[in-house]
Amino acid sequence: MGDEGTYTMRYGWTRAGVTSFLAVALLVAAGFLPWAQRPGTSHVELALSPVALGIAALCSSRRPLVRLDGKGLTLYPHPFQLTARRTELVPWSEVLAVNWSAEPHLLGRTSTLTVYRRDSRPRKAGSGPAAAPDVLDVYLATQVSPDFVATFQGAVRISRATTLGRVEPARLALALTRLAPGVRHFGDLGDLGHPGGLGGPGGPAVDD
């Protein structure tokens, strides 16, 4: 935890980062084995070298990925995520909920942080592509409180892949509780939520 309860997720060498780097590096190296390629042919596997170098550079950089402070929640650009090419500050007044979820993967655990924010843009009925249902949409379908549903219905979702970041869920949940007591937690943060939070003690439960 940083000063005054702030919290910053940074890139670092996670299990997924190490295994991904080794997998790509070994694939490139295998192309140079005597029996792997005919003499005189080009080493096309070298095209994967920038991938290994990019993973190594990113994991060693300790660049910020997500920061929580008094102003709000800042999501920094992700070089491998096409939809996350710019820094985005979401003020706490616009944040409805935060979801951080980790999933097992062959190369190590993958994870994503999703911020649900209010959408103040006027929309015409039936306009825009329909978004695929996620855990929040499914949860809203089970609620009978009009106020609760109205708060989250149509929320804008902003996501950042955090697989190559060092994330401590307990510290993330604590920072959310201190900086934005009204923001709800769910996903793997559900059991770490504050009273009244989504999945937190005293609040509605969420089944992951």
C-alpha cells in the first residue's frame, strides 16, 4: 500500500510471464538445432524473437499498470491489448464496481481487472451492438430491487489484462475500501469486499 492508502499494480515477473518467455525463447532456439531445419533455409522462427523480448522488457520494467489514489482509478496503456492504448482516469464518482478475476492457464494464471463506470451518454432505444452477458449482467437478472438494477444497468466496462502484473487482491480490496467505500467488489474480490459491497459481508452474495 502506498501513501495515504494508494495502491499501484506494476508489471513484474509472474509465473505466466516466466513461462511465456521461456516457451517463446525455447521455440526460437529449437529452430537452430541441427536437425530442425534444412541447410540454406531461413530461420522464420526468428520472427518470434520480438515477442520474447517484449515480454522480458515489460516484466522487467515495473511500469504502472493500474493505480488507485484519491483522484480515482487510473488505467495505463497496455502494449499487448489493442483496446487499451491510452491512459484513462476514472474518477471515483463514476466508478460503480470493480472486478478482478484470475483463471488457471497452461502457462500460469491469467487475470483481468474490469471497472464498471456510469455511462452518461444518451442512447437511443435499441442502438449499438449488444454486449455479451457477463457476471454482472447475470447477477442483475436475479435482482428484484429496481434501484439496484437501475444503478448498474448499461454500465460501461473498461478492462485491463493484468496477467503480467503483480497483483495482491487483499491490498487491492483494502485500497478500494479506503478510497471509495461506495464502490462494490466482485469476482475474486468478492470475499474481500466491505460491508454492503457486492459479495462482501452484509451485502448481496455473488457466486463466481
